[in-house]
Amino acid sequence: MVRVEGAPPTSQGVPGVLAGGNALAVETVAGWEVIQFRRAELLGSGIWRLSGLLRGQQGTEAAMRAGSAAGAVVVFLDEPLRASSSSAERGLPLIWRAGPTGLSGGARVAELEWAATGVHHRPWSPAHLRVGTRGDGGYDLGWIARSRTGGDAWDGEDSVAPLRFRVRIIHEDTVVRVLDVEASHADYLAPDVASDFPGGLPGEVIVEVAQWGDGYGWGQAASVTL
């Protein structure tokens, strides 16, 4: 449930939501999660129940997993509320102002100093990360790359070529091996496993896979237990 100030939310059908409608950002302990909703039900006194949710949109699944506290800020996203900054301005504290058209300051203009991090350029985490075992003690690692644009075509070209991924093998918060590959699979060979874990594989070993994005760096990682 959310308390809404200003224009009330409205329900939308599936086509409208899948076309990008009814989007909002929720503040979490790990950034902002983008959510879409299908149904908006007024409960009274500006309180609305939003349901039919699509969570973790636009690569914000890490914020979704982190969760948000009661009373967190919710911002409805539409075209008039969207602003942009250049890649050269990423990380720089800028003064942002919002107010009526034609006003650059005054009591009716809100002002905030904020540094954009450019997460809209951050590569999404790979999907369907999986681990297959080999008879010799090695592992086959596979995943599916996700794309921000042009990723819906079944037989389309990759929007980023060549694809570049970083595979990290982690045990007790220590990275024991890093593999860089230009494909959607990697081999964790038996000799490498034996070298990393001479006493045998311990209780929990994590595999993380992240995609590289030119102009941004490593994106969010997907993870699975080995």
C-alpha cells in the first residue's frame, strides 16, 4: 500500500503495462527498485493498494532482494519526471532543480545536490545461471545474457559484441579464482578445482557471473552455489 500525493494512479491492462506503463521507483536500502503494477485500488484518505506487480524491472533485482522499509519513498515514473546526464557527469555532484516551467529558483522550486551513478547504462545480470558437473571433478557453467535493447528477438544479433563476462569463484567472501570469457559459458576445470580446494570442495562455494559494459564497467552479478 502507498500514500499518494497528487494525481491518483490508474489501473492498466497487460498490454499497457508490458509497453512500459504504470512504472514507479521504490527506495530500498540498496538503491531504487523499479516496479510496474496493473491494478490500483483506492482504500481511502489517499491510500492505494497496488497489485499485479512486476518486480525488479530494468535490472533492479538487487534492490528488490534488499527490500524496503515501511514509509519508503515511492516515485511514479512518467516522461515529465525523467532527466538525464552525460557519461562525463557520472559521479559528479550536480544541482538538480524541479519546479514550474520558466522558474529557475524561488519558493516554488525544489533543489537537490545529487550525483548520478549511471545505472541506466549498467549491464543487467545474466539469466538462468546453471552449473553442470563433470565426471572428472570439473564443472560446466552456463548462462543467458540479457540486453537492455533489442533483446526480445529470438534470432537477432547480440546488441553488444563481443560479449564479455567475468566469472568469480568465491568461498567465505574470498575470491579464489577469476575467469574472463567472451561467451555465455565457461569451464571450471578439474585441475583448477583441485588447485583452489586441495582438501576437497568445502560446504558452500559461490559462482558469480557479471557482464562487461563499455562506458560503465562490470554490471550486476548473478550467483549460484557450486
